[in-house]
Amino acid sequence: SAVISQKPSRDICQRGTSLTIQCQVDSQVTMMFWYRQQPGQSLTLIATANQGSEATYESGFVIDKFPISRPNLTFSTLTVSNMSPEDSSIYLCSVVGQGHNEQFFGPGTRLTVL
Amino acid sequence: GDSVTQMEGPVTLSEEAFLTINCTYTATGYPSLFWYVQYPGEGLQLLLKATKADDKGSNKGFEATYRKETTSFHLEKGSVQVSDSAVYFCALDFYNQGGKLIFGQGTELSVKP
């Protein structure tokens, strides 16, 4: 299994600001994803982070609001832009390792927007 | 579209009781099916999986069988413990379409001593 770390683990931010979340994996992986888990709800896929190219966004999510980078096979960032209280959620990075068909999740970043 | 539906929670059981959490899915292809668990204050962990019809996934006393005819993947455990208290998520995954996971809404389990 892959070991995934996320930074920061939690943050409290002011409305209108932006936060960048980092996801680091200890091995090269084929796929990286970003999910959102709103309070008391299930996980929703935001986008697939593509190495060296623009991310693929799911319906309801746009690049201007959630820009994503993936410069290599072990690292990705998600930025939550122009935040509002509705963006308060846990943001999770997940990966699919080479030769596997299951996803491993990072510990998540708990974001609170005031 | 593809979707996963779980029984609503919270589910409250006494220790050593039998557990069933229902999960049904709608899919156009042949997905892999998963149960993930989220313990209080912790991240999401894979509990068990099944990749084809009639496969049984098992781990930590939990079991689930991939039933194509009923499009179900119910989670069962014969005797629950207080430490099993968590939120359980059923999910499906089309690996050959990019590995995106579609999650059910989650079922909260509370086990009392």
C-alpha cells in the first residue's frame, strides 16, 4: 500500500482567501484524485489530477475554484480559491498504485472557513 | 448514471449482535465493489473488496459478497464489538475508466457495551 501525507492537516481561513493543500505519496502512482467530504456527508470526487496536464473535473467543480497541479508521479496540490463558509469540508487526496485497482486515501485536510 | 445506495443510519447495536449494512448499486458495466471504514477522528480505510460476481471480500470478521443478480454488496459481521463503531461507506470503482470511486452516503454504526 502507498503512504500518503497531506499538508496542512487542518486550517481555519477567512472568507475570500485561498488555501493550497499538498498531497505527497511515498511511491510513484498511476492515478491521483481529490475528494471533498462535507460535514456529515459522503465523499464527492472533485477531479482527477493528471501528471503534466490539466486536471479532469467532475460535474459541478471548475478549475477557477479548485485549481490542481500534479508536476510528477508522487505529488499534487489542490487550491480552494476565494473561499466561503460553504467550502468548509474535509479534502482528501487518494491514489491508485501501479498494478493495483484499489484506492488509498490520505488522512485528509479539515478546512473551516469563517 | 452509476450510483450506490446504502441503508440509512445511524445503526445502534449491542456488543456481540449480528450486523448487516445493506448496499445496492446501479452500474452499466462490471465494477469492483468496496467497503471503506472511517473510525472517529481518522481517515478513510479500505475494509474489504470484491472484483467480480460471487467474490466474497472479508477482513476483521466482516464479509460482503458481490451479488450481480441483485446488484448488492451487503456488509455483515457475526458479532460486533464496541471498537467497530465507525462510519461505513460502500463504493464502486470502474478501474478501466480511470479508477474513480462512487460512494454511497455512509452508514454510521454505534455499538454499545
